[in-house]
Amino acid sequence: MIIFGTKGYLYQLAILTLVCGHCGNPSAHTLKKRVTKFTLFFVPLIPISTKYATQCTFCGAEQKVPQEQAEQLQAQAASGQGGQTYGQPQQQPYQS
């Protein structure tokens, strides 16, 4: 008997200050990475899919992000620039 399936993993990559595309508020957004892996006998072996998303901490809205943009946002967070919006310009820089 062979036991196989999939298992999902969720990683929080960064926290950025962005203007939410849903509520329009400049707030903290979490950059998340979701990885689904093929498992054999409950051992995760091969990643099947990888998806990136940001989630607004103010309203809870989640937006999908392409991999290239996710890598740019993660690099900005690592360099200490705080983050930059995608799609809508931020009116005033947010000081934390």
C-alpha cells in the first residue's frame, strides 16, 4: 500500500507599509508565500505550486502578487526601505 497526497505550507516573508487597493488606507501588509508539496508516506518531497500574496492588516483583504514583484517587495523590506505600493501611489511616507 502506497500513501501519498499533498500538504500546504504558509510562510510569512515580510511586513511592509503599503496603500491597500481595497480600503485605500496606508497600513501594514504581510507578504506571504504558499507552497503546496507532494507527500509520499507523509514525507513532503516535491513542491507542486508556489503562490505569493499580500494581506492588509487593516481590512484583511488579500491580493495575489507575481513572483517577481514578491521578490522585489521582500528585497525592499530587507534593505529597510519599508515598502512601496503596487498599483496606487502612496500620498505621504508612513513613519513607524
